[in-house]
Amino acid sequence: MENQFPFISTGHCRDYLLSGEGVVQLEDGRIVFVPGVFLGEEGEFEVLYSRNGALHGRLRKLLKASPSRVKPSCPVPTACGGCSFQALAYDEQLRVKREFVLRELRRKLGEEPEVLPAVGMENPHGYRNKASVPVRKDRKGRASWGFFRKGTHEIVPCSSCDIEDPALSSIIKKAGALLNELKVPPYDEKEDSGAVRGMLARISRKDGKALLVLISRRRSFPGKKELVARIKREIPEVSSLVLNIQKGRTNVVLGGKEEILLGPGFIEDELLGLRFRISSKSFYQTNPWMTERLYLRAMEAAGLGEEDVVIDAYSGIGTIGLVASSYAKEVIGIEEVEEAVRDAERNREINGRENFRMILGDCPDVLSGFAREGRRCDVLFMDPPRKGSTERFLSAAKELAPRKIVYVSCNPATLARDIAFLLPEYRLQSAEPFDMFPMTPHVETLALLVRRDG
């Protein structure tokens, strides 16, 4: 007879999910997924529920700790759940992330791939250049901000985040205090009422200037004019203040309409000597130090020559493509988000790169069109979203037949799936994990594929 939930059992952690939960084998042989428990650890676990046939639980009492367990530097690591590797020694984090990549590639390709050691950070704290926090009405009617407890919409208040640039935490804290002082109505999710529902801040490593985005249900709300004046006076590092209107009852953070309240509405940053304009919706890597290392390695893997024609698919604001334009004859970026294309075109102008141009469109459609027209492509860079690419895009890539494909991925599972689809026309020469997201289970991977007849 099956246990009623919740129930208690002892067990040991024998593996990890890609999402970072420990795979725990209970004393009766059943498997439960538990956050915050590490390989080899033994404990007492509370099994909370079953979803899609899988058990989920929490650690009640640690009976045997891993030698790699350390004291986390974050005050709310288990309540927030965003940094589930906070209590894992950094060298072990790197080992585990390489194993994630190796395991997925081995499983999908049916062979032993070349996976290099994971590239880590000298200081894996305070690296994020972007902070996004929900704002909600608390029981006293005041604004409360922080992070959602994993799997819920319950706010975990947090005055600072260990992996964010400390200046961002300071900006969010000051802005939140002003919301309460000026009695700006915070969002009540249950009633779908109030105004400010979130704050998003981005900071430039180049000059320390910040973009602050207030996310609101409506354009007009009590205290708005005074709020803008006080932010300008009391948070001078905020060089741009934007109001984003998100009316929907949705988990999508940003809405479609915006109003610039202060400054130009964007900030600028530098990567590898290039300047980039970043607005509220721009896709820009959150870890600039590791981004530079990743992009330099990507250029080295591509081995670009001055006569090469390059396509940068899923181009975003053109970061990879503009870096590649320093080495190649021509670079074409493809992106489906109109705002990102506008940013990329401005970035081309800012950096004076006449050999770089953007195409607004669906990546598979554009690439298929290039293949039908017999367009030349020597190297294809691709950096798709977490869900990976599509068979339509990958089929077009095969038709286009670049001699190399440099694939940047934030998801080892979809990376392995897509690489398997590119076989046998291409072979995986190497995969190299980059720790873009220390203290979390996420890993970025740079994969180099070479055409077999090239």
C-alpha cells in the first residue's frame, strides 16, 4: 500500500538532476528528488508529493554530510532556492557541471565525447549585472520585494543577493523604500489590484551607471511624479528610469509598452573593447567577465579568416556577431525580436562595423532561404534559447553546410539533442563548459562542430 503524503524516510543522494535537485534513493528503493542535498549525503527526508509519477521532497535532517558541503554566504539559500549550489564547494560545482554536459552528450550521441574541464571564475560572487524582483502587497498593505519561493508566488524578502552586483541590491533596496515612503500602491496578485508589480535593474561594468525599470499595471499611479524626482536625487547611479506597463495576469515579467521617465532609457557596457547599448528588453549575458572568456574561446574555436562569411543566429543585440566582425569579412545576424534588432543596429553604428548587418526574422525561415539561394556561410554561430533549436533550423544549417558550427548553449539536454540531429554531416570536436552562473546548477557550454567533408 502506498504511503499517504507527507511521509518520512531515510535515504542517500546518488545523483543530480540537471535542475540541481539531488536524486535520493530511499530505504525502500524508491527515488525522490530533493533540493539542497549533495552526492553521497545521507539524511532523513520528508516526501511531500508525487507529480507525473516522480516523488518530490525536502531534507529534514542531514545524517552524513558531503566533504564538499560548505557554509553558504547567502542568508536565504534554501528559502529562495535560486542558488541551490550555494552550500557546495566551488571546485565541486565545476566538476558537477562538467559531468552534466558529459552525461547528456554521452546519452544522446552514444559515444564518449571530448568534454574539457569547466572554466570557472576567480571570484564566483557578485557577478550578475541584472536583478529582477517581484513587488507584492504584504499583510500590512506595504510593498514587499525579494524573490519567489521556489514553486510558489510567495515573496522571500531579501535585502541583498550574493550573486548580484552589490550596487544592484542597493538600488533595489532604496527604490523599494521609496515606494513605501511615498505610499505607491504595490500589486495585490490575489485581487489583481495596485500598481507596481516588480523592479528590474541593470548595471554597466564600464561606468557603473544603472537602468532601473519599474513594472506597473498602469501608467498613472499615486506618487509617481515624486517617485521619479526622489530617485533622481537620492539614487544618482540610476542614469535611466523606465516605466514598463504589464497589465496581464501573467508570469511574463515585462509588458509591451514603456515610458522613459528619466535619462535616455538605456545604458552602455563594454565587452572585448566593443560598446553595447542595453535597454530593458535587451538580451545581454548577465555575467560579463565569463562572457568575455566565452566569446574569446568561441572566436578561437571558429578559427575565422579575413575572407570568411559568418552567420550569427539567435543574435540578440549582436554581441557574438560584432565580436566576430573583428575577424571575418562579413557577419550577418538573425534575430526575431524587433527591439533586439534595433539595439543591434545601434551597436553596429556605435562600433563602426560596416561588415556587420542584421536581419529581422525567424531564424529557421531566414536560414532556409539562404540555403535555397545557395548563400555562402563559412562559420555558423548559434546561441538559441534554453529550449534549444528546431529541426527546421538544423536541417537548414545542414543544407547551408558551413565548415564549422559554434554552438553556445545554456541547456546540456537540448544541446545534446541538437548535436545528435546534426550527425552524421558534422562531428563534435569538443565541448567546453563555462560557469556563467556560479552557485546555481546552470551551465553554459561552447560546442565546436566540424563538417565531416570539410
